Amino acid sequence: MLKSLWSTRPFAVDLGLLILRICLGGLMMTHGWPKFIHYSENAAEFPDPMGVGSSVSLMLTISAELFCSAFLLVGLFTRAVLIPLMFTMGVAIFIIHSGDPFGNKEHAISFLIPYITLFLTGPGSYSLDRLLKR
């Protein structure tokens, strides 16, 4: 059993993808939840980098950070929900923090890289996507 945990065989790869999905989804939800519960307080002053209005920008960010992350956590519609998550992190890196030092962009980059990785690999065997595929 221990030997199989340290291999690159499907079990270890799928377990790694499961851990990555759960951690990323859970961590990003901690950013979306406060925005969700304080929506009315933040809607007027939230950044509007795409020109759709502050309240719409906040709604889109909440949708990605909270709801898409919940789907990512359970591995449901994984590649589809990664698109808004990658877009949100791209906006944070290249627009919101464009003039900031690297340290201010690092957090969003730390999310973007594993999002891209999961987009390329898929959710793995331990996901609802896999159950639906059967």
C-alpha cells in the first residue's frame, strides 16, 4: 500500500489530483464567501476592470471564487468551471495588480498555475465527472 502511494501509477496520480482539487477549491472558497456575505457593502466600490459595472464584476467574481470552486472541489464540470477561475486570476494578475510588485501578484499566480494544470489533466478518477462518465 505504501509503495503505491509514492508511485506515479494511476492511483497516486488520481489521489494527487483529488488533493489538489479539494485544497484549491476550499482555499478559493475562503475568498469568495466573504464577498458573498458582504455583497451589498462591497458592490458599489468593487473594482470594475472589464467595464460591466462594479456590482456585476463582484457577482462574476463571487460566481468564480465561491460557486465554481465548490464544483471544482467535488470534481463536477471540472474543466468548464476552471475557465472562469483562470479568467478571474488572470484579471487579478494582469489588470488589478498590473502595476504592483510581484509579491502582490504572487497569490493569484499561485492559484492560476494549478488551475491550468487541472485544466490540462482533468479531475482524475475520484471526481463526480468520472462518475457521470460511467
